[in-house]
Amino acid sequence: MMIKLQQFVLASLLVAAIPACSSIGLPNPFRGDSSEMSQYPKDATEYICDGNKHFHVRMLNNGNDAWLIYPDHEVNLPKSSDDHRRYASGVIALVINGDATTLNDGEKIAYLNCKPQLKK
């Protein structure tokens, strides 16, 4: 009998505490007034290429590394010693050249005429 009384009191306390939880100020993902968070760093530049392909680049190490951010993974590309605009690692090569930036990721994946997008 004592155990049932303790369980009842505990359950009553939990039910009474539920309204207090709503005043904590946690973000509600179901409210329409919350703004969507970007999955990309604020200091990354988005590039939009032919065929509506896109990727993001974040410069690191005083411009000696380009952190390439694809929608599903990220890769660090060190600056090439022979061309100051080229960043490469293995088969991945990024050449930053304004509105004519290119990214080649192996033989079959080529991003051409990539244009940096202005920050909003």
C-alpha cells in the first residue's frame, strides 16, 4: 500500500511539473516563427555552378587551405605550390578564379563556371 502511495505522489508531481517545462524557453521546432538554421558555416562562400550544382568553400590557415563543403561530406584541400589559385588533394582539384571557378572531383564529376554567391 505504501509503494502505491509513493508511486501516486511521484506521478502527481511529474504531471504538475509539465507546465513549468514550457516556461524554460527551449526552442520549439514546430513553431512557424523560428528561422531555419543553415548547415554551412557563416564564413563559407557558396558557389553555384552549371547544372545548378553547388558547394561551399571556407578558407583556412591564412588562405593556404580550402575547406570544401559538399552537401554530404567535407574535404580539406591544401594550396598547390605551383598555382596560387589551385587547391588539391588526390583527385579533387579546386581552381578559384572568380566567376569561372572550377571543381573537379575525379573523372566523372566536374563543376564548371562556378560563381561565388553574395552573403545574405
